[in-house]
Amino acid sequence: MGKDNSSTQVPALEWLNRMVSEPYYLFHFLTFFSYLVIRSSATQVLAPQVSHHLLRREIQTLLVFAVLAVIKGVKEETWEAFIADALFLAKICLFALAFTMDRRLAVWYILVFLVMHMLTQQPPFQGLGTSSKLTPLQLESVLTEGNTTRLWLVQFCASYSSACIRSSQQFPELSITYSSKNLSFGIVDLGLFPNAAEKFGISLSGSMGQLPTFILFENAAEVARFPELDFEATFFHPTITKGLLSRHFELDRHLLEYINGK
């Protein structure tokens, strides 16, 4: 997606394999495919003028979806974010077409999507790059031990958070670019260790916009975080990108300092 296609594109065969193996993708595929089956059966019973109107609406909807999908594909940095946006748009389009065909069918699709939302979730990016998955105790250990790196950039995330899933590929890729003997990367899953959230001042409420949270530690002390603590209750934060994180934590400067031996 977006600006770094070589690093964010997932091979087609790998993505198709995930489509089949992951319930989230499989259920969505079956739901969208069901429209084709229903549409084929409805052709036999719909009046000619209704069928013609529906066909025209389908062409219009497909064109709108294609345009919006291309726009999202250019904007998003990761496949996870693009797929989430594309599926959301596809659901809206499917509802609009089902509503045109039969309002009762539209209601059924809403119920199906609600059940899917409760039973499945989009899988996050599986790679770790050079980052390490840490428990809170392990994090405390690496921060306080004198023989570890001076700087640790830690991502606090939760597997149930859509924002964390959308940005799950960016942190591992940052770790590949910026890891050094002076800077290490770690990931703490607050879904597994919710008690750690309070210790680091992170709200697990999705409405607060604090998932994921990135904290830079220097010699065990916090020196920067994103998003910053918001005491004025303004919950809007810019979209997380690799460029934004790199600038916010001055990762280029830290890498140059390491290269220059400072």
C-alpha cells in the first residue's frame, strides 16, 4: 500500500492461504459469495424492470467500490489496514444491494455481520522483525539490567484492538531499519497482561485512543511516548505511520548517533 510497496505487499499465494485458513477472511468470503448465489436465484422471480434496475445499481456500486478501494490502497501503508478498509466498504456495498433487492435480505446480512464481528477478528501481522515479545516482568528486567541497550522502544498493544491490528506491520518494519546495539524494540500484549496498562498509564478503552501506545525508555526511564498523555480529553490522534513514529521518537538521530559512536 501507500509509499513502500516492496515492503508491505504480501505475496498473493500467502494471502490466499490466509483467506482459507483464517475464519475471519473465510466467513467474509462466504458471505460475499452468498450474494452471487442469491442473486442468481432471484433472477428467476424478479420482474424484468426490477432486475434491470438492480443490475444498473450493481454496476454503479462496483465502480464506486473500485474507486474507493484504489484511494484506500494508495493511502494505507499496510495490507492489514487496506483489507480492513476494503471489507468495511464491501459490507456497505453489499447492504445497499441487498436493500435494493429485498429489505429483509438486508436485515439478514446485518445480523450475519454482527455475528461475524462477535465470533472472529482480523488477524494481525505475524512477523516480529527484530523486535521481541515481552512479558511485563521481562520488560522490567531488560530495562533495569545494565548489560542491555540504553534505549528501548516498546509497543503496548492488544490483539482485540482494530487500531493495533491495522498498525501491526509497521513496528516490526521499524525494528528492522533502526535496531542497533544502542536501541532495541519490544512488544507487550496488554490483552494478555492487562494489569501492566495501569502501571504505564495506558487506557484499555478503545474510546480513549491509547491503543497502541509506543513508549521510548532510556536507562529505564520514559523519555517519550505516542500518543502522548491526553489530559484535556481530546481523543483524536493522527494515523500511525512509520514516518510519524520515526519523527516522533527521532529514530534517525538515534541511529546516526550509534553509527558515529556517540
